[in-house]
Amino acid sequence: MMDLTEEDAGFLRDLVKSARQRTLVVSWTDRDGTERHSALTAAEASRLKLLAHRHKLSLAETLRQAAHIPVAR
């Protein structure tokens, strides 16, 4: 086994856990017109579906509109 810090071990554990999950790929168009394909974990997909349903939008449209949200600094 590798000699890892607790932080590194936690990161790798979470990475393997998410890699084992089924992903949902959402195709959407970014604000600059670029076609994107985002692979979401089950938890991310569930939350995106909830938000999209709440606003009566498709998953792709929800991500397109989210691309206009300013980045926190």
C-alpha cells in the first residue's frame, strides 16, 4: 500500500467511489456556442434533475443558463 497522508487517502477513496458509480452524460451548449458533454455522478445528476424540474427546464437548458452565473471570487 502507498504511504499517503490522510488528505490524499481521502481524495483517492472518494475518486474511486465516484468512478464506480454510474454516470449520466448531459450534452449541452455553453454560452459561447461550444457543445459540451458533462459526465455527472448519481448525486450530481439527481440534484440537476431536481433543479431542472423545479424551473420546468431540460437538463441541457439548466446547464446552459447556469453557465451565465458569475464565478465567485
